[in-house]
Amino acid sequence: MNGKEPLSRYGQISNDIEVERQPSNWIDAMVADKRASVFDQVAARMDVGAWFATLTKRMKEIAKDLALGCSTSEVAKKHGVTAGRISQLRRTLESSWDAFQEEAAPALA
């Protein structure tokens, strides 16, 4: 936990900072990385969008909330499940992303 990082949940709480979330462009914000090449940024946007389209409506909402930086307990409360279930769904999302990436890799070759 880094109390000096304003985007970390711990930093926000310890420094009384509130970060405004902008859900309209969350995919762009999530994959924006100034260290990556333009090609890699475009590919990431396309991959995330295509993967996101494969998710159910509920999983999309949970993935979006997690991507926007909501804590496990915040997401759990919002969706009426336990924090443990959100942790399980996070692992499911990670596995789904990995499988999607493996499927997409042969198409690029």
C-alpha cells in the first residue's frame, strides 16, 4: 500500500482525496500508457473492447467497477455479494482475459 499514490485506495483514504471516476471512457483510460507505442495502445484498446463484448452484463459491470479502481468491498456492496465472491470473479475475469489473449495470439501470427 502506498499512501503517497493518489490513485491508490489507501492513498485516497489516508490523504482525504477523492478521485472522480469517468465511466464514459473507462477502457481508454485503463489502457492508456505513455510508455507503450501507439501500435500497442491501439491493439490494447481493440483487445479490451473485443474481450469486454464477450462478458455477461453483470460481469461487464463488475469488471468496469474494478477497472475504475473501486475496492473489492465497494464492488461487493454495489452488486449485493460478498467481498470473497468479488475476489473469485476477479480471478475468473483474469482467466477469461488470459484465454482471450491466447485465442487472439494465433490470429496475429
